Amino acid sequence: MLTLVVCTLGRTTQLERLLRSLKTQTDTRFQVLVVDQNPAGYLDEALAAGAGLALTRIKSPPGVSRARNIGLQQVTTPLVAFPDDDCWYPPGLVADVIARFDKDPATAVLTGRTVDAMLRESVSPHLGHSQPLSRRSAFHAGNTSAFFARTEAVRSVGGFDETLGVGASTIFGSGEETEFLLKCLKHGLQVRYERDLLVHHDQVVRDEAKVASYAVGFGRVCRMHALGGYLAPRLARAALKSMALLATGDAVAARTRWRWIRGSLHGYFTEPLRRDVRSQ
């Protein structure tokens, strides 16, 4: 049995799409927990699209990591997932996930790929083949929409770090998903990336401001997990690429990479203020 913890803020059409996709699942051994961060009544019409599903709604303050942890506290099933409100599931996904966990009891977390409607990779870079994760490969193991885990494993590592991610009261606007995987590895849990495990998600447009925000979170995660040796060569490659782009006249792309470099360094060397840290 699987619980889908769907944290949602400011979206209705996309949430309806996700709920409709869940109604097409070939395996109905799942329930939906909507963690609502919106004003009262905002989701009432959208949730009607989930009629017939085993669906519960709870409220949460803003902050994606906080909302996931609040949802996690309510989960009673052996398996849990954290789909974004703007992703959607192919019809056989729930059956596939449950079968994979049944086949390999040692696996604590499975990660897959996000692809758009045309099956092009979306949201983030992905590893080229299925493999057990390491500290370095965790940065290319997909995103939270395609994370599936044993509930007790997620609880054993403390869930998601609430100082990271969209809506956190810090400057670290991303990184919570990779930090979660790194934390699982640190605790000795078996985490595996499965390239053929697919979740749908539209392409994400990243402007310079969003790139900078994500970079700060990336730098912070590298600092938290003593990955300066991983960060340094990535910064060097980005600097070289930026100079090459500038030489070809692509000043916008060159500037974006420099913003990523600056953001990563800022995140690595900045400690969150005590008032910014939310207890888990």
C-alpha cells in the first residue's frame, strides 16, 4: 500500500491533471494525502477531480519541506511518495512501484526519471543508466516527484530538511531532495535509481533569478555533506563554459552560468541564521 503526499500551493488545473491520472491507475492500492497550503476554499473545486479516490486533505503553512514532513506524520502505509502537484502518473506506475519494492526488500528508496508528455527528460538532469546511488551520483538521480520510499526509512532519517526548498524561511530555495538522498546514504540505507521508472512533468523554464536561487541551495547541500571536492570541479567547468559562451557572443547564457557559480559559492559559505531555521 502506497500513500501519495501531494503538497500544493497556488495550482488548480495542474492538480486536477494529477488526480485524473491517479484515477487511471491499474493498481488501486494507494491513497492520496493532499497537504493544502492555500487559503480556505481555494482547492474545493479542484479536489472534485479526485472523486472516487481514497483522498484526505490536511492543512499546512507554506514551505514544501515543512508540508512534506507534516504529511509524512499522517502516513500509515508501508510505502510513501511525494509527487509535485504539477506532475502526473502513467497508468501502470503504482503497480510498477509496489512490484519493485516487493521484489527487493533491501531497497529503502527508489528514484526514477521525470519526462514530459513527449517523453523528453524534464525538470533536472538524470543518470544515463540504472544504478545504486553514491554521494556524487545523488545529484543526478531525478527529483522528488519520482521518489518512492519505505515510510519507516524516510522517518528514520528525519524527513526533509525544512531550511531547504521552495517556501523555506531561508535563502536556500532548493536542494531538499538531494539532501534527503544524501541523508539516506549517510544512514546506510540502500537507494537505487531506476532509469525506466517514469513520472510525467512538464518542462521547467529557469530564468536567471531561479537559477541563482537553486544554486544557493546546491551550494548549501554541498557544505552540509562535506562535498567541497565535488563542488570545486563543477564550478571550474561552469566557469570555462561561461567563457566559451561569451567568446561566441552568447552573453545571456554566459551571465546565467556566472550567476550559478556565485550562487553556489554563496550557499556553500553562508550559514542560515538561527531565526531562519525551522525545527523538524
